[in-house]
Amino acid sequence: MRTATYFFIFLNLSLALFEEPAVYPLPLLATSVLEVLCLLVFLGRLTHFAKVTLHNVFWKDTKNICIMVAILLSLTDLAIYGVLRLYDVRSIRWSRIVRPIFLINFAESRQIRRAFRSIRNTLPEITYVFLLFMFSLLMFSLMALKLFGERNLQTAEGLPYFRNYLEIVFDLYVLVTTANSPDVMMPAFDFSSWYALFFIAFVIVNTYIFMSLFLAVVYNNYKKHLKVMHGGA
């Protein structure tokens, strides 16, 4: 039964690959039938669990309530989406975001719930590091606006370079991952090679220092909460 439950959970999550917009599109009827089949299996599994559990214990368990709500939301969304498609009205399947609930809340997923609980307990303790990182990002973005915003620089595509504060924040946020390096700094570098020092300082502070600190805090706190939960078990 555990294997069957995991199989249908995996099938339900995999439907996102075949539903519009899809990587491998399938007809709406096919994906709808598969989703209804998965939901019926989940409902059957929940009903079976209710039969072997005390009535008051079953209804006090938040996991069971979450599964029932997720089933109801998925069926409602599927029905609304199907009706709108009949009238050629474009819409989106908003219930996709509730599908991971099935993975977390079934009784067989105890280890997954334990991991998620550890993550949840870790979040408040990494908030301070995250706020410091955001403060650094916002300050560097403000400096970039003052350094480059008034020099009428342009990107290779002929677009204004570093003149909008929110766009600067986004570009520097991407630079933390080095995904847009060195392209993001080339207009400034072409104007003056000394401006490379700004981007070097930004990468050192935010990519190498803050990201390492962030990873260390996340790892240590997650490990601590996981050890406490295992000790409690």
C-alpha cells in the first residue's frame, strides 16, 4: 500500500509536465482522467485510514484535514478549468500548488514531514542573516545607481544601464549567483576599468562572505533541529 501511495503521488506530481503549458502536452481529457484517478486513490487511502483509526483521533489530525481540503480544491479547480475550456476561456490550474500536500501529509511520509519541520524551525533563525544580506544588496544597488545612473551608459542592446533602482537590485541579485557575470559589468568596465572594483567588492561581500555565512547558519540550525527531533522520537 505504501508503494501504491507513492506511485500515485508521483503520478499526480508528474502531471505538471503534460498539462498546459506543458513540456510534453497531452489532451485535457487524458490528464483529467489521470488526476481524478489519483484523487480517488488518495480518497480511498484516507477512507481506509479512517476505518482503522478512532473517530475523534482521525478528525483531530491536521494531516487528514489537509488531504481532504487538497482533494476538494483539486476537484473544484479541475471542474472549473474544464468548463472554461469548453467556452474557450483561457485560465490556469491554480490547484497545482496544493499537490505537494499529498507527498507531505500521508502517514507514510513521516521522514519527509520531519525534514520539512526542521526546515520550518530553521527559518526564523536564518532571518537575521537574510536581512543583513538584503541590506547589503540594497546598499550596493544604491551605490551603483549613484555611480552609473548619471553617466548615460547603455547595454550592448542599447538599453539604459543602471538607471532604475529596482532593475539594479534584480541585476545585482542575479550577480550573486554569477549567472550574469561579467556581462552585467561590461558597460561600466568599458567606460572605466576602475569600475570593475565595485563589482569585485560586491561579489566578495555578497557571494563569498554572505552566501558562505548563510549556508553555515542553515546547515548548523537544520542539523540541530533534526538531532532534537530524532532525540524526541
